[in-house]
Amino acid sequence: MAQSYVVIDIYTSEGSRCGGKPLSEAVLEYIRKLKTPARLVVFKGTEGCYENGEVSTQKIIDLSTNQPVKIEIVLPSVEADAVIGNLQEMVSDGILGTRPLMVSSHRTQKRLFPPQTRVRDVMTPKPVSVQTKEPADQVMKTLLSANFTGVPVVDPENRPVGVVSQSDLIYRAGMPVRLALMAQSDRERLKTVVEGLRKKTAQDIMTRPAITVQEADPLTHAVDTMLKKEVKRLPVVDGAGLLTGIVSRLDIFQTITREAPDWERMQHHHVHIENAQYVSEIMRRDTQTVAPDTPVHEVLSMIDNNNIQRVAVVDPNGRLMGLISDRNLLSAFSDRAPGVWEVLSRLVPFSAKPGHTGKIREKLGDQPAQSVMKTDLVTIGENAGIDDAISLMTEHSIKRLPVVDDQGLFKGMISREALLKKGFSAMKSLMRTG
């Protein structure tokens, strides 16, 4: 079925300006930010004349400095009036006109982010870093006061030489639990951990060499590097190799959320979107679940034995009731059952953990999972697009998102890593074939 569109034509020149920019550049930026189903083309003429008598021609070099420019915008008729009104204010020199167009097909390709995006457009500038001689306890304190779990290590000239991550602090420095749990520990326990970490420096425990990207690299290169090297963040350097920023998965997700077109709006205008991806395609279905009456000590053992951070609580019909994380357990029971810390510790020998679990059971009895589960959950439907999942995870600063069906039945979990991997894989495929 043919759809009613409008073609907006602007006849102007290279010398025409808007807000200090060439008019064509200003109009392009304006249309792009509308996130409306519009296409724009800029044509640059080789010769022309203007109503004021000016002539531009390649035959005479002096008269070729203000070449004619035509800007053509195609968009649905119902979107045109508001756009034309704003363009009238922008076009201070030229002719603005419209003509109808009946469109029989409008298709577009869905991408995670614009391919022209550079690392510098996305990175967090002037990132927190530590020196090679920084004591490991100070590195931990730096990360505890931040919302990230890794930091670049730089030499005296500010060149990245390595990265200290949460895993480095645990397995090379002796931090017993992950940072989120350390933040909830009592003062005496934290003091003990600090004293142990103080014996090593950032240089002793860092992962080396630092895997870096350049400011001018395409963002696609940074994402590809993250996935291949299995890292969550990359130090960014300038041409001299000096640290100027850091790019993380969260930075990328924020860019996707900020730059993504309004896909729902496009579908409303019957634009056929190719390459759409859905949560059901990438969610993890083997996520651990427990019943609401499962004893808490069993949940704790499940989290530790499977090296996971959370389990889902579902009712007998499979409906999602809540989530239990290691943080929930530590905050709820650490005072009454000190053994929780030991069970969650990555440094306590596996053979010793059953004893601690037994002490927890004696202390807590068979207290049910539903007594400690988190119920104010952010969820997503299995038929939602992955861009919707990215938006939710970015808005709520969460790393994993429960997936439910239309009846609220728990279907699985989706992670940042899976979203980035699947979305970028499809984007690379599209770039190769396009």
C-alpha cells in the first residue's frame, strides 16, 4: 500500500550559514536528532546563478567559490509540517519548497550505533587511574568509591601499562569477595582485608600489558577488541600513547540509548525494519531458580557452588516472584550468621565451606528464600527488542535483566555481555554485506 510522503527541497549555496555552520551541515544535524523516519541527501552543484545576479562557474576560478547546493529531505507527510516550520527559521539564504511523494516501500537496517562513531565520541575523558607503586589497598578503596570495577595503571608519564580489575584484587592481591560485597562489610573485617592488601602494589597485581584503543579508532574496533579479549573496559590513548580516556560497556550502552532512532515511531509509519533482534534470541535459559520456601542456606550454597551472583525465585507455576543476590544474603545475615562471608569468599578452601554452611543453618534454621528476595524488579518481555533491553539496563544501571513472557513466567536472564556480543555480531555482518 502506497504511503503519503513529502519531499522538502532546499536550494542554497556553500556560503549559506546557520549557527556558524554551513547550512547543509546544520540541517543534517537537525534532521538526524529528530529521530524521525526521514532520509536526507545533499547535492553539490558545479555551476549556478542566483537571483541577486551572482554566478558560480568552474570556467572562471574566482567565480567558483560559492557553488550551488541542494538539500533534499524525504519524510512521512504527517511529520512534515513541524519540520518545515523549523527549516524556515534555519534557511536565511535560499529557496524552501515541498512536493508530494507516494512511497510504495520504506525499509531500513537496524544497527547498534552509527558506524561513523569514534571512540572519542563515547569514552569517559580524564579517567581515574593509579600509579604502578600505588598500594593494592588504595586501589581497592578507589574502586569501592566508584561505580566501576577496574582501573588503568599508568607509568610516571601517564602511559597505560596495565589494568587492575576486581579479579586481580581477588586472585592476585587476596581480596576475599567481590567489591560489591566488600562495600557492605563491617569496619573490622574491612580493616583486616586492607592490612593484607597493603603488602602489594598495583604493579604486582595488574593484568599486563594494557589493551588500549586510540581516540580516533572506530567504536566498532573498540567493541570488537572487548569481545575478543573478553574485557569490560579499554584505556584510550592519544597519538603519543598517553591515557586520555576509558571506554566501557556502559559507555557503549549509553551511546546506543542516546543515538538510537525511535524504532517504535518508525514502525508506526510502516517502515520495515530489517535485521531486528529480540531478547528471546540471546537470553540465557539455564538460569538457576528456587521455590519461595527454599531454605536460605540452600540458596547460599547454590550461589557459591555455581559461582553465580543471583538466583530467581519462582512460584509453582513458574512466575517470577523475586531475585536473591549474594549482596542480599550478606546484608541480611552477616551480623547474625558470620559464616555467610566465608561461604561467599573466593579465598576460603572449598573443603572448609560445608562447615560454614552448617553453622549458617544452625543459626538461621530453614528461613525461606522469599524472606530475603528482592521484589521491586525491572524485567523485560522475551519479545522485546535488544535495544529496549539496553535502554532498561542503562537507565537502571543493572548488569543482568530478568526475562518474562506475557503471563509473567520466568524465561531466563539477559546480560550486558550477551547484548553487546549478539548486537555487534549482527552489525558486523550487516557492514560486510552492505
